[in-house]
Amino acid sequence: MPTPQTGERPRVIVVGGGFGGQEVVRRLKDAPVDVTLVDRRNYHLFQPLLYQVATAELAPSNIAFPLRRALRKQKNAQVALVEVTGVDLADKTVGTQRAAVGYDYLVLATGATQSYFGHDEFKQFAPGMKTLDDAIEIRRRLLIAFEEAEWEADDASRRAKLTFVVVGGGPTGVELAGAIMETASRSLPKDFRFVDTKTARVILVQSADRLLRTWPEAMGERVLRDLEKIGVEVWLNSRVTSVDASGVVIGERRMPAENVFWAAGVQGQPVAAELGVELDRAGRVVVGPDMSIAGHPEVFVIGDAAHAVDAKTGEPVPGVAQGAIQAGRFVAQIIRSDLKGVDPKERPAFGYKDKGSMATIGRGKAVVSVGRFNYGGFIGWLSWSVLHLSFLVGFQTKLFVSLSWFRNFFFADRRVRLITGDPTTRVKEPRGAMLVNKEPSDER
Amino acid sequence: MPTPQTGERPRVIVVGGGFGGQEVVRRLKDAPVDVTLVDRRNYHLFQPLLYQVATAELAPSNIAFPLRRALRKQKNAQVALVEVTGVDLADKTVGTQRAAVGYDYLVLATGATQSYFGHDEFKQFAPGMKTLDDAIEIRRRLLIAFEEAEWEADDASRRAKLTFVVVGGGPTGVELAGAIMETASRSLPKDFRFVDTKTARVILVQSADRLLRTWPEAMGERVLRDLEKIGVEVWLNSRVTSVDASGVVIGERRMPAENVFWAAGVQGQPVAAELGVELDRAGRVVVGPDMSIAGHPEVFVIGDAAHAVDAKTGEPVPGVAQGAIQAGRFVAQIIRSDLKGVDPKERPAFGYKDKGSMATIGRGKAVVSVGRFNYGGFIGWLSWSVLHLSFLVGFQTKLFVSLSWFRNFFFADRRVRLITGDPTTRVKEPRGAMLVNKEPSDER
């Protein structure tokens, strides 16, 4: 292993190249430290647009940017593509699949994984919405569902193939459900000869009594109306208690549905959760007002991996990009102050600035909540588009994404309708009757 | 299964949506037939640019176009995403994973698979270059190789990780080897801190005594010079006799090389090969001058799946896009004539028109051979670019691809550097020492 600890400079290890981790690294650009960004993926994922990859509107490369490329010019930063296996707080080392690495400062920005609330067996039937591979898998199943329906003579079976259940009424679930409905009702109808893709049912299952639970109440109601207007069925106060290859059980009721996508819960990643410090119910690390963990002022946890509290309101910092970015900036500043000799006891407390929330629901519809302003409709959609475009990296990406949105708006066109991986079976386990005479295809 | 055989109209089944298959379907647009295009993939793959996906320059969706979208407006055509399992010539039915389908005319345009010349055990160590999944897998291994080299302290191990062996000196091998060298020497150097990516070795292994064996001799020599100029080692008269996770044996000599990519041989797909008719050495179906098989004037085989002969020269029709397209056009015309009552015995014989060949070797370098004109250099590269762009489908794709080429030409930038699937191990079987403490990651 190379030893970039070139003597004098303190070493900062940042685990996770998401919004928070990348912000820490960038903000340490001219600081007298050596920074190592460790991630098991070689790209930063722009998660807010993941649902558009899942629904074949954007290509994976439109929302994923190589970490090395992003940090090319930052001389004091290096990237390591490794999986972190554990942290030794006493020894100040991070264990990886390759070697242990020492740190002076450690920032865990490891994010969250999908939580199946103790039912990990649901996962094979209901892929989540956290990673690029998740989105590619959902895209594969979504596209195969229509292909299978086209060949299905039995009415009940066809209905089950064209029933899409999205679990979870937060922003991800709302946007995914809306985009699936758009795909079925606007993009695909002319491409099929026998099946009417407009007959697809999209059911959004939400355990709470309203959508977007953490947003202003009016927004949840507006989103509900917008979704119902385009044909999505929203089931409030409903809980999925079982999932298998042919359907879900919602409460007591069994619903034949061959496509179930999970956008319900999140939980902290194991690495942060295994530090041996206090966790909240979702497995997130409880951090102090300076984002460090108890007894270790040199170890910080930020973003979705952390349970942090806003100093002013006492409210938990929400698990959104802005929460991670602001925490990243804050922690970088603390490290800089430390290095200048400021007493760690005099660190400031983190204050979260709510910059607002946004979600799209299909063509030209979005809800936006900024401060006391709540609005939606086309103006909401325009704000959403401009803001999200501005965050994407690179002229070419911005251009491509805007063209894709333009095409989708006017022509309902989704260009990235590629079924990669195994094209012949939707769920990985072949389900008896459907497949005859079929060798297991290639190993991917 | 839907029964689109709406009574009177003869049914044409075309198996395979590549260059040849798609051409047949299109040319039957206004003919009084019902056409079903059957493919196990839902997209047409623009194979000539596959190596640019493998080397992270283009996104998969840039070179893959949904078949349904392409045929949306052709009323007499439908698409079926199924795997064909066999053909019953006597019964005139095609067996699929779902159901058997009857035909009046059958066109097999099933293409070719990679041939490992009887050594299928090489495949896991040396992915081929025929499918989109192949290219994504090569991209994954290529990118991981540099990531691993960055962490490798041992000189010999690092050299093995940075040695890329491309097997096969045809157009695919030549283009892939050139693009890998460009990636290592121009795109990546600034992104790595510890390893000098320019030290990568790219070795192109060719069994014949020159590259591009089927092209004019001067072209093979020019390509050889161009490749050597950018640093690719070309080993002529060399045969790979063994491949494993850590190297290859070339002739008698063992070469430590952790990245081996196979662009050597092709063989006909099983479906066509199992018709029970005469095959050539590469498993391609020997067809008559009208592209039909012996005794079955209603069954045609075209493109890479067929061994056809040019009526004028007596030479085999080459396995290139133009061969498939021209055969597709020819067969569609024969079917039309048949339907007009022309006696099958009076069918014309297929004549192949050579429109020339082209290959690129890195930045601003290409060889072009059109009729008696052989040229290369920048003008060659420009012709190559314009021609390939013109064949891509859709304004947005053309725009995106030209921008990508522009960026790569001037800034050596490769945007699509995404390691999808398992990011932590290059070869699927974890290789002991390298991985510690590692759970098998997600199932994709």
C-alpha cells in the first residue's frame, strides 16, 4: 500500500463520496492536511435523480461522476476504491479489504442503506432505491413487466404483471410512482401491439396518514391530488406485511402484483453503526453538536449515517442532500480551526439551514416548499428542473439531461430503455412454469 | 400468447434485431405480411462502437436502441422479447421459452457469439466483445485494474495488473487495444497519485502474420505502425494457449497479465447451427445463392450466422454490418417477389457490394479502405467519425456522441467511467489473499 502520510501533515480520512463526504474533501482543499476519500464505488451518485434512471429517462452516466475526475486538481486529496470493514477508534485506524490505514481525523459519511424493517427476505422481490445498481435492476424489471404482459393471454396474470406497487410515500416513492405512471401511460402505449400499457396500475403504499410526512402538510395534500390526477392509487395508513414473487400483502389484503419496488425506510450503514457508540432507532450514529462522536473529537459522522440535531430548533437534521452538504462544510471548518490551535471545547454547534424541498410528479408537475412559500404546478416543475440541472456536473451532462427532459415533456420519449443483465426473467429465481427449455444465461 | 396471425396474411418471423434482421423487417414495411421480430434483447446494438463502451467513452444507451421504439410506426411489425429455443422445419414453427409460433417465412439473423476455439474455460478470465454486457464487464475490469494498481506496492504485481492482453488482430481487437492504450496514456494519468498509468502495457496478440487479415495488406501494415506509434505491442504469429486469473500463455511463454480481453473468433449461434443443415468450420449455416437453406426455400439465414457466397466473385460474404444489411434487403425483396407469384426457382443470386472497411486507432488516427483507395491519418479518422455518426439513431445520440468524441480528442476525457456491478473484485471468483473480511456483495 502506498503511504501518502508524508511525514508532517495530519491525515484526514473521509469515508463515502456522497454529498457530505465530497463537500468535506473540497472544503479542505487548501488546508495543511492529506485527505483520503475512501469509497467502495468509483463515482459520486446524484441520488435525487436516481428514479429517472429507474424509469429509463436518464442513463446511469448522467447521474454518476467519477470521484477521481472530480478531485483530479485537488493536490492534497487522493481517492481509494476500497470497502471499509471497520474502524479501530483506540488505534485510530480504518480497516479496509486491503490494508489498515491510520488517521488523525476521520469523517464517516457512509450514508444509509434501504431498510426492510427486519424483513430482508423482501429484498429479492422488492429492490430498493439507494444505489445505481438498484435503479438498473428496477429499470430491468419495469421494462420486462410490459414485455411479459404483451405475451400474456390470461387476464388475471396480465393484470398482475401490470401492477406496480411502490412502498413508501416519501419523496423517492412519490417521484418513482409518478414516473412509472408516466412511462406506462405516455411513453409506451404506441410501442406495444396487444397490451394496452395504459391499463397499468401504480399503487403507492404509505404507512402514515399522508404523503411526504416530514414536509408541510399542504405539500403532502397537493402531491396526493397530483398523483391521483395522473392515475396513481395512493393507499394511506397502509403497511406492506409480506412480499413474494407474485404479490404483496397490505394489511390483511393480498394484492397480486409482480412488481414491487421499495422506497420505504433507511438505516445507517454497518461501518458507522459498529463504532460502539449510541445509535438511534434507525441505526444512525448519535453525534454531538459538533458532529463528533462521544469521547472522540477527531471522529465525525455526517449525513444520512448520523443522527444530528439542529442547535437552534432542537429538531433532527433531515436525511437530505442539504443536510449532508452543510454538515460537510461545518466539519471541514472545524478541522481547519483545530489545526489553527483552537481548543476543541470551543467548537461551534451545527445549525441547519432549511433551503426547502422539492419533488416532481410527472410531466410539468412538481411541489416546492421554500420557507413559507409552498407552490406547485408548472412553475414548481420549472424551478425543480433548473435547480437540479444546476447541480449536475459538466456542460455535456447538463445538455444531455435537459434534452432528455425536453423530449420527455413534449414527446413522452424515454431513450434509455435497455434491459441489461438477464433479459429473460424478471425475478432472479426462475419461476417454474414460465420458463421452459432455458439454460441459465450468462453469469451477470 | 396473442395470435397476431390475423387470418390471411403470411407470417414472417425474423429472429435477431441486429443489422440484418432489422433491415429485413424495415424492407417489408408495406408488404402484405405480418412480421414478428424476435430477439432476446430489447435493443438493437450498434456493434461497431462497442469498444468505446468497453473503454468508458460512450454510455451503453448511446449505442443501443429499443427495438420497439424503432418499429413503433411500422404497423405490420411486432416485437417479441423471447429466447428462441429451436426451429421445427417440418412443422414450420419456432420454439421459444414461452410458446411455439408458426411461420410462413423464417429469417434467422441470429449473429455470432464469441468463439474460444473449444476453450470455453477461458471465458471467465477473458470476456469477449460481442454483447453490451460483455463491454460493461470489460469496462469494469479495465477501471478496477488501475484502482488496484494504485494500491499495489509490489512492482511485479503492479506490472501484472497494468498489463492488458487483447487477443485477436481483427478490427475489434485493433480498435480495443488502441482505445485501452489511449485511456491509460491520455485519459487517466492525472487522476492517479501513486501509479503512473502511462506504464501500462497493451499487448495485441494475433495468430496470423499480419493484422486485419481480410483487408488489403497495406492497411494491416499501416495499422501496425499506428498502434506501435502509440505504444501498443503487437505480437504477430502468436497464439494464446492458456488463460487464467493471473496471466496468459502465448505459445510456450507465460506472461503475467491480469487483464485479458478476447476478440479472437466468432461462431454461429446455436439456434441456426442446430437446424440440421450443413455448417462451415465456424458453425455458420451454409446457404444457397438466394440465402435460403437446402430444401427449404421459406427459411433464410443471413449475416454472421450464415456462410454465404458472393455470386460474382465466389468469395464468402464477410461477417460485417454491410454483409448483413445487404442480405437483409435481398431477402426482403425475395419474399416480396414470392408473394407476387414469382417462381422460387427464378430467384436471383446474392451479390455483395463491398463498401469498404474502416477502423480507428486512437486519437485522430484511422485506416480506411474503399475500393482501390486506402488512406489513414486524420482524414481517415474524420471519414470514420462522420460515417459512424450518420448511422447512429436520433439527433440526441448523434449530438452526445460527437460531443464525447470532441472532448476525448481535445481533453482526453472519458466520462463514462462507472464501475457497476461488484466494484471490489475484478475477476468474479475472489482470489484468496486479495480479499479479506469481505462478504459477497450484492447479487448483481
